[in-house]
Amino acid sequence: MIQKEAGGVVSVRGIAPCWLILICLLLGVSLAYWLGRDPPDLNTVALGEQTIPVYGSFEGRKMFCGTVAESAECLRTAKANGAARRVLWIGNSQLHAINQYRPGQVTAPVLLAQRLAGEGIQVMGFSMPNASLSEMLLMYEWVASDYRPDVLLLPAFLDDTRELSIRSDLGPVARRPDIAALLDRSGIGADLRQRIMKEVSAEGEEEADGSMQARSESWITRQLEDCCLLQTRRAAARANIEIHAYLLRNWAFNVNAQTVRPIIPEIYRRNMAAADALLADARNRGTRVIFYLPPIRQDYAPPYDPAEYARFKREIAAMARRHGARPVDLDAIIPARYWGTKGSTTIGGAPELDFMHYQEPGHRMLADAVLPIVREELK
């Protein structure tokens, strides 16, 4: 609005806020472009340059998957194979990452599939980075409902009992009525399903909002994405901010790969309850479970409190026996020479010791170690 003030001075009111909004919008877009210039993969950023995710196939068919969406292809492979006996191996990035990777190298599940193919035994792998025991329960229910394994290889990582979040990729698990009914048999399963459904419902309500404001915001968002990839860059910016906040926190508190990380009691309890529910359901299905302690680097003190790790090992063995599963300790099977380094966990830091991932010979040793146990469980 133009207004004549005392002394003949003409002022323009209401325009300055518009300029301010425009400047803020331009600054926001510029910041999104700068932060979103190199979109990171949050699932693999901690691996470092020396460690490469390698899922792989066997006989030209995909049999090792890393997402719920990919699992459909793995399940098609299983149906096409038609093997009388089936093995499922689930886990975290240790199962699908190779340190100092060279073209042609393969991971433990693929190696196990190669060794058992001549015996009419099929192997399917399914692993997600940093998968907790809670997420492994959801992974197992999703695959087992269609694949129906005779033997399940299930690792128990103390590291991952500190994880509580459930990734959105596992959302479809809770939406299937048959799996929902299975999850509801246990308190922890019902809790996980409700958490996922709450997030799905919130997203659905947002999409179903037909108000003028919602439609206008949606139109503006689409235009900005079409012209400037704003949504894509905003997601990348958010990931970059999370990563740098993580690195800054570790720098401030002097945290690195060798820092001892204590058990978080409530998160630990929930993950152990999820493992208990998984073993109970596997037993009901008639699935034999090999509940194993995975390899960990032995030439340096691991980032565990020794007393807590000893307690964890005892509890895993006791839980396995309680459900008729087979406890196996494989934590010391891989020699020091096959372990490598990972990316720094602090700002500007040097590569650090990797206690989780190893070179391909380590994958061969793991496959060799579980091979006779799988054969025994299939007798």
C-alpha cells in the first residue's frame, strides 16, 4: 500500500515483507542446492571407501536381497528353483559388504549357495545395514511367509542391540494381514507393527488432505521439484546435515570406532524380546535356527564392555537352547590379516579400525564354518 506521510515523503508498506519472503526463499533454495549437491547414502556412508556392498546372484539369478522391494525378485528365484530344502540367511552389512573388494568376489551367502547347490539345497540371503534384532524379526516374517525355510541362519550382534528405529522400507511387512497376525502373538511384535502402522497412517492422512492449502502446497512443491529438484535436494541436504551432526558429535566427545559403547538397557531389552519372538515363531513353523555370534576383530580390544559382552553371549546361548535353536560362537574365526579399516567417525579424522567388515577370505571362512552345521540341521 502506498501512503503519503508528513513532509511529503511517500512510503510503500506491505512490499518489504514480500521482498523478505523472496530473499528467504532464494536463500533456502541456494542452501538446499549447496547441501544437496552430493546426496549421500546413509546406509553405506559409515563403510568407508575400502568396503563395498556386494549382494550378488547365483547361476545368473538374484538370491541375495537388501530391501523388501528386491525380495520379490529373490522369491521368484526361489520358486523357479523349486528346491526341496531351503536355507535363509539374514543379517546386517557384515553379510553383504566386502573390505578391499576386487571384481568377481562374492559374499558368504552366495558362497554357501554354491556349496549346497549340488545337494538340492537352496540358499536365500536378506540383509540390511545396521539391522537390529527387532528389524530382523520383521525381515524374517516377511520372507518366511513365502519362502518357508527349513534352516535359518541368524546372527546376534551386540552393536545392533543399541538400535531402536525401524526403517520405512519395512512398512509393507506390517500391512500384510497374515504377518500382522503373527506379529501380534508377542508383545514386542505387536508394538513394532503398531509403530509402523502409525507412521503409515500419518503419511496417508497427509496424502488424503484435500484442503485448498494442501493442494496449493502440493502444486508448489511439484513445480519446484520439476524445475529445480528441490525435494530431491532437500532430502540430500537433510542426510548431509544428519551425517555432519553425527561427525561433529563424535569429534566433540572424542568418539571413534574403538570407543566402548555400553548397553542401553531398555533398547537392549526390546531387541532381545524381538529375538525371542523370532525364535518362537521359527520353532512354530518347524524352522531350525542356527543362532550365531558373528565374527569380530580379535587383534584389538572390541568396542564392548567385556562383562556386558560375556553376559550377552550367555543370554544368546540360553535363548537359543530355550527355543530348540542351535547356539554357535563364531566370533573368533577370522584372522587379523583379513580385517580392514573404515571411514572416520569424526570430522577430518583418519580411517579407523573396522570391527565389522572383512575381506573376501573372511566371507569364505564364514561360509565354510556354517556349511557343516547347516548340513547337520537339514538331516
